[in-house]
Amino acid sequence: MSTKRDDILNAALRLFSRRGFYGTTMPELAREAGVGAGTIYRYFDSKETLVNTLYQSWKAKITEDVYADLPADLPWRARFTLLWTRLFDFAHTHPEAFSFVDLHYHSDYLDEQSRMVEQMSAATLFTMVLEGQADQVLVDLPPAVLIAMVYSAFLGVVRAEQAGYVVVDETLATATEERAWAMIRR
Amino acid sequence: MSTKRDDILNAALRLFSRRGFYGTTMPELAREAGVGAGTIYRYFDSKETLVNTLYQSWKAKITEDVYADLPADLPWRARFTLLWTRLFDFAHTHPEAFSFVDLHYHSDYLDEQSRMVEQMSAATLFTMVLEGQADQVLVDLPPAVLIAMVYSAFLGVVRAEQAGYVVVDETLATATEERAWAMIRR
Amino acid sequence: MSTKRDDILNAALRLFSRRGFYGTTMPELAREAGVGAGTIYRYFDSKETLVNTLYQSWKAKITEDVYADLPADLPWRARFTLLWTRLFDFAHTHPEAFSFVDLHYHSDYLDEQSRMVEQMSAATLFTMVLEGQADQVLVDLPPAVLIAMVYSAFLGVVRAEQAGYVVVDETLATATEERAWAMIRR
Amino acid sequence: MSTKRDDILNAALRLFSRRGFYGTTMPELAREAGVGAGTIYRYFDSKETLVNTLYQSWKAKITEDVYADLPADLPWRARFTLLWTRLFDFAHTHPEAFSFVDLHYHSDYLDEQSRMVEQMSAATLFTMVLEGQADQVLVDLPPAVLIAMVYSAFLGVVRAEQAGYVVVDETLATATEERAWAMIRR
DNA sequence: CATGAATGAGTTTTCATTCAT
DNA sequence: TATGAATGAAAACTCATTCAT
């Protein structure tokens, strides 16, 4: 089965997350993927199609792996811990995914569908925060702000880790989770 | 007086912060600055020189405007409030500056001097955090982590604001400051 | 087989020998070679690399075709005749080669290797002249001077021919050879 | 009186003789001449006008200084000696002039008038050679060939000298003259 | 007269995309 | 289906020339 398509997507994730969309050339990408330059175009119409496909798939995968299947009866504190843990698990399993998604946030080459996936993912979180606020567990700030602060704080740690400034073991992951929770709990 | 050089730097800040380094073309930049394409090269040797000049000047300006002249005897709580206020003041005065600096963080076209300015800025914060921990006011996590979490949280809010998701008035600024402080205070 | 590379080199020989390095533009060259502008860069890193490659190959070819395989026991007079004949044969087979090599002599865009090829070629002649002088056959002047005078005289005839001032048939070639020999024989 | 015009012409001689027409830029030329870039255009309509002016003036000066005022009754041998001496005197007084004139020989940016000056100079020599042949003093080859061989041989020596390969003192100048004469005398 | 900052057409070079194999 | 050589449009950059001072 076509492993080439995946080779291309994996290479694209690596390069786009490092050098960005415009900083990555198709020949480079072909070399990194171990395929001919023309081969990329058998699977993707254009560079933009490729980046959109990649963006959507990772955004969806993050949403799925991190936000889905939260036990409905889980107390808020434990729920947050679970989310935070999943975030770090994901970040460690797919080190380039968060950088990639973050780097391409709101870029003008993202198409309608990418924006929709983006919206859906945001909506999930948004709803969750609203519930937490209704339950008087989360602080009363615009959900967009709470989400931005927590998610950015998480991303900040991941970036520090990838830059080699710290190693995030389980202890540190837990500690950061506590701090993030302290930021948003009522 | 050479207003052209400033026109170019201002246009570059606007475009680089939006489209990134590789996504911004020199003709675009020339048009945005209202100068001829060749004029840019009278003031900057190359596109790389330009982005480095810009990076260094803004990084230095942020450091100066936000971190400098902190009253030595200011209590930690008040000190943090002051810093947070200054960050928002800066972000509102120069809406593109933080995005620009953040977007170009650790890019491979940044030269030695840009990295040095970067280091100096980081060192200032690092020292401050260490003091706060010695005074038992700040939580005991690696300073790089605390800095990353707070600064990223701030950036997250600014980005949400620029995306039009929220309006950050004084009340909201204060509220976010409290949340950020809650994240790092012991 | 990569005939394109040869097409480019041949076109470059023609244009560089006529208009010089700076006077030849890459689009012109591409058109003359019958290839796309980008194609040139698949085979040569830069215009400078191209001119150096060309210089080295022709300098080496001249040296090989003209100076190599001289029968060791050939009397000086016959040896000179042979060299002169070979020079004209070469000039008539590759009408632009001598102009090209001469025009680019000591140009600052020639690299280390081009200079080495240059030196090697010069050394061959130099040694030959020294031997001729030791044998009391050649006049006692600095070899560099003898070489310069003979080679330049030859080039002068070739240039006159190319400018259309004369036609150099076998008779004229022989006559010029006699004159050149008269210039340097003891 | 306008020394600037001369400054420009002198700078142009130096740069054009070294780097050629296309290899010399107007700003470079302005700097070398010690004038503003715009100043050049007060004296010369364009770069082409400048090079043509320069070419004509030097070609004329060479013709005047070297070929004019030859005592009518001077024997051929002495006449040749005088010419050769004058050539070397000229070359040593104006080291760049011969290179410049030679380098621009038959270039397509030379205008009608430059070609005429060229023709006139050639005609003088041509006539002289014809006379010498009529007098049975010079060898019977096409005058264009004789002229090319002698003049090129001379240029070869000058180039060797400028490249630093030899120093041409009076003895060597005389020796080369003898060799050149041997080449063309009957 | 003289300047040199400013320009845009033209240069070298890159790169997304195509297509013959 | 896969390739990578080939392309030309567009990028970064240069330079002859102009013009406000």
C-alpha cells in the first residue's frame, strides 16, 4: 500500500515545522521523503494542498487523541490532569506536531476546510470551558482567553523542551500541570 | 532625514510579522514601504541583514521598555503587575512587535548578534526569576519553564486579541495578570 | 545523454569569447544554448562556476592537443613547425577557443583551479624553451618573453583571420611559421 | 578648468583596462575618480559615450605619439627601431593604455567614430608596411598579418611585464626589438 | 556645477510544477 | 506508478541613470 504518501506527509511535517511553509522547497521535501519531486504531485495537487492536508490531519489527530473520550463523570480537576497528560504524551510521541500546527495557525494559505477543522477543535474546548465555568470550577474569563493562556503555556514548555533548555520528565510534567491548573481554577 | 530607512523597517515589521521571512518578498516590501526595490539595498545589504537589524532593534526595545528600570524595592507582587502592565502597553503600542519577535525565534537566518541580543534578554528574566525563588515567592520550577509558561500565556492572550477573539481592556488585562501570577506564585 | 550540458558549454564558449564574461547574460546564454534559464543551474552552480569549468576544459584541451606527445627526438626546427601547425589546426577546429582563453587570462573571477591549470600549461612551454636555450637553438631571452612573443604573434594572426582581414591557408600558415621561427631562433 | 573631466577619464582608463567595460560599474568609476555619480553625466551622455571618448582619445594619442613624425629619410632598420622604442616608451608612460585599447578592440559598444579612428590608425601602418615591401625590405606577407604579428608580439611583452613575469629594461627592450625585426625583415 | 540618494529595468538565481521516459 | 531533468515565472539583488538639493 502506498507508503510513499505517508513518507511525503512525514517529511513535510518535519520540514514545515522547522522551516515553515515558504522556507521549505519541494525538491528538499522530495529528498527528505526519499521520493522523486514529481511523485509528490501524484498524491497532492500542489504545495498548498499538501500543507492543508497535513494541517487538517494533525489538527484532527490532536483533537482526537487529546480531547476525545473524556469520561463524562470525571471531576474537573482530574479531567484537567488527564488533558494535560495527554497533551504531553502527544507532544513526546509527535515532537513536531504542535510546532507545525502552531506555526501555521491562521496562515493565509490554509483553505476553508482547514479553518473548519480549526473551528471544530476550538469549539470542543470552548464548550468544555463554558461547562467548567457554569460549574463554578473555572475562573470567569472569556473562554478564548483561558484556552489561549493554558494552551500557550503548555506550548511554551514544549518549545523550551525542544530548544533543549529543560527535560520534561513525569515530575516536571505534573508540576507544570499544577501550575496551569492554578491559573484557571476558581 | 532618512525617513526611508524607517519606512522600510516599519513595512518590514508589518510584513514579516504577518507572513514571515520567506513569505515576504522584497518587491512587496518595497511597495509596502513606498520605496523603490533598489532603495532597500541602499540601507540593508540583504534581506537577512534587514531581518536581523529589525529583530535586534525590537528585541532590545522590548527588553528596555518592559524589563528595565524596575524599582529595586518593589514587592514581588507589584513587580509582576508592573511587568504585565508594561507587556500589554507595549503590545498595544506596537501590535506587530511581539508576533514578529516570537515568529522569528530561533530561525536559522538570525545571525550571531541577534542570538546575543536574545541571550541578554533571556538572562535578565532568568536572574529575576532566580531571585524570586530565593525569596520563596516564586514556585520552585526550572526558571526556563516558569518564564516560558508566563510569557507564552501572555503571548496567547495577545494573539487571541489580534485574531479578534477578545478585546483586552484594562479589566481583562488585570484579570489575566492575576491568573498568570496565580500560576507562578508559591 | 546529457547533451544539454554540452549545449550550454558550447553556447558559453561562443558568447564569452565574443562579449566576455560580464557582457554575457544568462538569458542570452540560455537562448543560445536552446535551454531554459533554470537548466543552466542544474549543471553549474553559478555563472562563475560555468566560466571556470569552461576555462579549465579548454585550457587543458589546448595544452593536450598542442603540446602533448611531441616526439622526443624531433629536431627543434621540426618541433616548432609541428607546434605551429597544431596551433593553427586547433584554431581552425575551435575558432573561439583561443579568443576565449586569451580574453579571460588573469580575470579575477577565475578560481584557484583555473589558475593551476594555467600554471601547468605555462610550465610545459617554459621547460621546452629552457631546453631549446640549453641546446643553443633558441635565442637567449627570458623564456616568458619568448613565449609571450611567439604565442601573441600566433594569436594576432588568428585574430586578424577572425576579423576577416586575411584567410590563413596552408601556405600562409607555413609562411607565418617561418617568420615566428626567425624571431626566436639563434 | 575642469579637471573633473580628466579625473573621470583617468579613472575610466584604469578600471576599463582592468575589468573591462561591462565589468566596471558607474558608481565604482565615480568613487575611483573621486566625483559624484551624477557628475559623470555632466561630462558624458552615457557609459558608452564615455568609453568611446576614451577609446578615440587613446587610440589617437598612440597613433600620434608612436607613428607620427617619422623622419622621411630614415632607413627601414632605424625606422623600426624608432617605432619599437616609441611603443615601449608609450607603454611605460601610460601602462594601461595598450591594454585598454586592445581589450576593447572590435567591441560592439564602439561607435562609428571609434571604428574610424581605428581604421585611420591601421591605414598608417598598412601604408608603411606596403612601402617597406615595395622597397624589398619587409617580407612578402599580407600587411595585416605582418602588423598583427609584430604588434601582438609587442603587446605580449607588455602584458608579461604587467603581470610581473619580467622587467623590461633598455637592454631587454632592444633585444625584443631585434627579434621582432628578425621576424619581418626580408 | 556637483552631488549622491533614489529608482526601476535588468541581472543572476531559485523553485513549484510539468512531462518524457 | 515513479522519476528527476527541464522549465519559466518570480525571487533576490545590481546598476546605469536621474533629479532634488
